[in-house]
Amino acid sequence: MPTYTLGPEDGILSVRTSRTGAVAKAGHDLLLHVTEWSATLDTDAPSLSLDADAASLRVREGTGGMMPLGEDDLANIEQTIDDEVLLGRDIRFRSTSVDADGDTLSVTGDLELFGSTHPVAFDVSTAGGRVTGSAVLKQTDWGMKPYTALFGALKVADEVRVEVDARLAQ
């Protein structure tokens, strides 16, 4: 079985946020793409590692809200994520165990985010020459304060969904 090295040229690593609060209708649910990342999937060991540049998150879609997001809004959101939410700290994942059941890998490991490291578990599929999967993370588990606006009446929900969809090229 091969070892795969993956990055933005192979697929998409994304983060989905949702909104909450008294004026949630005013905000947007966001789809962000991580534009600088690398992962290694070793199917022999097996193991999985990922490094992501937190400053490379780019807004690809904003749904809902009272008004569509303009270019200035997108730039402001990206700057806020880097300066106020992630504080420019990189993101790292290292598996501690990977169990294979056919095309499904059950992965457990340590995620370093916002200067804290905590265990996470998720499944990925390697069917059809692709690796796909997702994990739901609570920002507060890593000591992050979800972004708020309008004196707390608009908030980014604590839970965010991280998704990967990449081709497995040898």
C-alpha cells in the first residue's frame, strides 16, 4: 500500500461555520478553504498527519444574512480570523492510531490548534481514489472564543465542521 502526500493541488480542506445569537439573521454561514496545507497518509503504517497555515483561510461562500458579502467584507472576515480568532497560529494534526475497515479509516490523534493540543477522532473514506471525511470541532475546547459582533447579539457557533475532499494520486 502506498504513502500519499496531499495538498491544495489535490483537493479541498474546508471549514464550515454557522451563526447563532439574537440577530443571527444578520450574519452569514461561511465556507472557508484552507489554501496552504499538506497532509501525509501512510496506508502501511497506517498514519495520518496534517499541517495547515491558519493565515491561509479564504472565504469561498457566505450564505444567509441580510445582505450579500462584498469583497471588502470577505477581506475583513479573513483578517479577523487571522488576527482575532486563530491569532496566526498554525494548525497541526498527528494520528496516534488508524484502524482500517475496508475503505474506511477510523482515525484518532492529537490536534494542535490555538496553542492547545487535544485528542480528536473521525472517519475518512479512501473509496474511489479519493480521501473524504469530516470532523466537528468545538472552538472552546481549544480555548478559542467564538467570534461575536453587535455586542454579542451575533455569534459564530462554537461548533465548526472541518472537511477534506482530495484525490489520492500516487
